[in-house]
Amino acid sequence: MNMNINEKKVLYAFGCPVLKATVERLRMLAALTPDPATKKLFYTLAIKLLADRTDEWYRCFFYNLRMEMEGYFNAQLIMNLAEVSTIEVEGYDYEANEE
């Protein structure tokens, strides 16, 4: 199953190992969401998960998705920390501390 990063983030946030519960939750979210684009995202993801024989492999797919997304968020955190650590502090004398 091909998924974009937004669909993966939705499943990471709102999914569970039980396919029926996940699809029901996505349908509820689609009904409650006022934004049309987000409503479409939730509803199309629910339809995508209802494809033929999805229930046979969904649990393994969900756990692999959780591991993949945890790695994604850890990498994103490392990139943010690297950006912050390269910012020069105003008023700090770098030349005096380089010996």
C-alpha cells in the first residue's frame, strides 16, 4: 500500500492495531472535521484501508508504520537540534575562546 507522509502521520496519531476500530475512528474524524481538505484526507484513508484482504496484513503493517514514523520523528528532532546548535549566540566572543 502506497501512502504519503500525511496519511502516515494520521495513522500514527489516530490508528490502532485493530483495523475496524481505526476505520471507524477515521470516519468519525472525517465527520467532525470542519476543514474540507482534512475531511477528504481522513475519508480517503478510511476507504483505502477497506481494500480487499487488508485485514490479513494490517496489524503487521501498523506496527511497521509505528517504527518507521518513530524513526522519522527522531530524525526530524536531530535535524532541528543541529540547526539550533549552529546558530551563533549574540554577544559571545568566539575568537577569545578559540585557543
